[in-house]
Amino acid sequence: MVEKRYSEMSEYELKQEISRLKEKARKAEQLGMVNELAVMERKAAMAEAYLLNPDDFKPGEVYEIAEDPGNYFKIDYLKGVFAWGHRLNGSGQEEALPISLLRRKSDA
């Protein structure tokens, strides 16, 4: 079976994939498989990003990082479902985060 890219999946397929990944993450956590847990959480975040509208995220704005409360990310530009920018109070190094990991400061 050829796996589809997240960008090719329907909303229903994405939600099914997210459920599957979260279940695998839960099992990995129960078994103490820290690396597997991190991989499954990251894949779920990627899939969730495809359920969001990149137009809702604006370059120049600052968002809280969902998996890192109290830390903020300033978007320089968007490419697909990735926000490119840098963490405030970080090294200043450019990085990309799936938009699903960003929360408006007022949502926090």
C-alpha cells in the first residue's frame, strides 16, 4: 500500500491519521519508549497542521509554542503549513514549526 502525503489527504483521512498516531503515542508512553513517543507526537502535529488555514497565521506576529508554554515564536514567513521564524529569548536561529504548534497569545 502506498502511503499518501498529508497534503493529499481529505479532512476525514487526516483526522483518522491523527487518531491513529495519538493512540500509538499513548502506547509508546505507557511502554516508556520516549523516542517513539516524540516521533508520534511530531507526526500528529504535522497532520494537524494540514487541518488549519495558513492564512490565519501572519508574518511579524508572535505566537506561543503549544508544546513549550511560556515560550514564544515570531513568524518571519510561511511556506505551506510551516511557519519560519525564531523563538523569542532563544538563540535567534531560524527554524520552522508546523502551524499546529502555534497558539495566539490571547488563546494561551
